[in-house]
Amino acid sequence: MLRQRDYAFLWVALLVMAVATQMTAVAVGWQVYAIHRNPFDLGLIGLAEFVPLPLLALPAGHVADRFPRRFVFAISLVVEIAVTALLLVVSLAGARQLWPFLALATATGVAGALGSPAGRAIPPELVPTDLLASAMALRSIAGQAAVVGGPAVGGVLFAVRPELVYGLAIGLLAVGLGCVLALGAPRVAGRVARAGPAPGLAGLLAGIGFIRRTPVMLGAISLDLFAVLFGGAVALLPVFARSILHTGPAGLGVLRSAPAVGALVAGALIARRPLRSHAGRTLLVVVALFGASMVVFGLSRWFALSIVALAVSGFADMISMNIRSTTVALATPDALRGRVNAVEMVFISASNELGAFESGVAASLLGAMPAVVAGGALTIAIAAVWPRLFPPLARIDRLEELQPAAADAAGSDAG
């Protein structure tokens, strides 16, 4: 797979971007929590990152279907570089106020809203259908490898000098920008997105309508939304590191890396042996396993057990993410891919950034440990209920059998 020039460039870009993001997250999390020692501030950062997404997702998805996706993705990277440079300035000034971090978190959300639909639509243009599941697994491996190394490196560099984290992140994002600009024209889809007439309301909403008409896709995306929204604990890791497990920035980096270790194991297994059968049932089982691991993490006061629980959560989440992303890629017509990915991005970001806000609020009201345990229990309950709400999802057998549904006239005006 990585012998294909364009996919290799894309994979390297995703890897270095993810490393930069993870390093920056460690630095921002530690600096924000240090200002007031209030977990609610960490939740506000997640909320600030999320707010632009539902506002910009639909226009960004339409842009990804009307213009060359690699250029749209590159523009979002330029914004990310500018945001990271400003974080460097804030850190040099002492990082004593919360509002600059909130403003720059909002800018990060804008960059994500612009670039994610285009970036997520690129892999199906570069690889054939029979290799798509492996390509998605390799894409996830890039992200999870970054989560293993990025937070650990970020924690060590932060302990030396916070500005080192942001300086290295800027360099990595610049490498990613160069790789994205080096991508050639789409090879598999057989078309190049072009600017057409100004999008109408029906065209903007086509992705939402398509997902609503496709129960398998709606079930998979919404399951991931609620599982991570309630079960995720990443935003609270600075609280656990400092106040419960009594470790420092390096320990926080290890905790943030632990889920990726499990995810890398799962990703390697999927890349070598893609899931061949019972995909729907497997999805439900791994979501329940994710919830159980969060219950164990929330109850743990032992650093080693916490690392193991987080690693199990990463293993389960990788399998869930691969099934969901492959389902979306295979079931979506190319003419709608940007807009469908935009809607999926809102769901994913709601589970991550809005989930971070939910975690901060719950931790402020209940305490960090009860909030995580309750969230894990809710995730298990959701996995048990979902087969009754979305029976077609539970009946999925082989992912390769999924075929794109026909796009309606309003949805196929990509140009």
C-alpha cells in the first residue's frame, strides 16, 4: 500500500500532522489546567474547538466536492500552522490567561471544519475498493502511532521548555503541507472536483439526507458519537495525572499514549487480516469493551492499571473506528463524499470536542472518577440498546458487500 506514491505522501502527511497535534494537546492541556486548576477549563477548550464545526461543516463539505480536495486540505494546514505559531507566542508571554487558549482552540476548530471533509475523502480516490479497508487501517495506524510517540515526546519537551513543543509542531505541520501539495490528481474515482454553480440549500443538505436514508451508516456513526461522548476520558487526563495518579507532565504523556498502544496492535491486525465476517456484531462488542475499560480506568488509583485500561480502550476504539470509516467510505457515492464526510466529522467532533466539554462539566459536578465510571457504564448500555434501534447495523456481515447507494439529483451537483 505504501509503495503507491500518492498514498505514501498522504500517509506521511497524516502521520506528521497527528504527531504535531498530539504534542500540542499535551502542552495546551497542562498549561490550561495550571491556570486555575479547574477541570471545567479543559472542558471549555473542547467546547471552543467544537463550536465552529456544526456551523462550517456543510459549506466545507460542499467545497470539498467542488474544488480539488488536496488544495482544500492544504489550506486547512496553513491555518493550523498559524494557530500553532500563535500558541508559541502565548507560551513565550507566560500563558497566564485562559482566553488566548480559547480563541486559538476556536481557530483550530475552524481549520478542522475546513480540512477534515476534504482530507477524509482523499483515500478512496487513491486506492481501489478491495484495498480500502487496509488503507483505512493504515491511516488509523498513522494517527495512533502519533498518539504513542507524540504525547510522550511532547511531555518530555514540555518539561524542558514549553516552547520546544510548539516549535517542533510547526516544523512537522510544514512537512505535512509539503506532502499534501505533492499529491497528484485522483486516480480511482476518475474525476477532478471543479467549481460549479453556487451551491443551493438542497446541495448543502444532501449529505445529511443521504445518511438519514442509510440506516447502516446512521447507526454506525451515531453509535461512535454516543460511545465516545459519554465514555471518553482523554480531556480529564491532566486531572488524573496531577491529582489522582500523582505524576508529572511526562506521566501525562504516557497516559495519553497508552490508548494508541492498544490501537496500534488492533490496527496492525486489521491491516494484515481485515475483518471478514460479523462486522456488525463485532462493532457492538468492541464498543461495550471500550465502556468497560473506561470503568476500570475511572476506578484505578494504580498508574500501571490505568495504562492497561487505556490501552484496552484504544484497542477497542481502533476496531470500532475502522468498521465505521470503512462503512462510510464504501456506502457513499463519490459525488457526495465530501458532504457525507462533513456530517460524519460533526458526529466525530461532537464525540471528541463536545465530549471533552461534557467530561469537564461532569467532573466539576461529580468529581473526575465518578464522571468517568458513569460514562463507561452508559457506553455499555448504549452498545446493548443499539441493535434494537438499528437492526441492519447488527446484521452486517462482510464490509466488502456494502455498495454506494444512488445519489439524488441535488446531491450530485459536485461539478
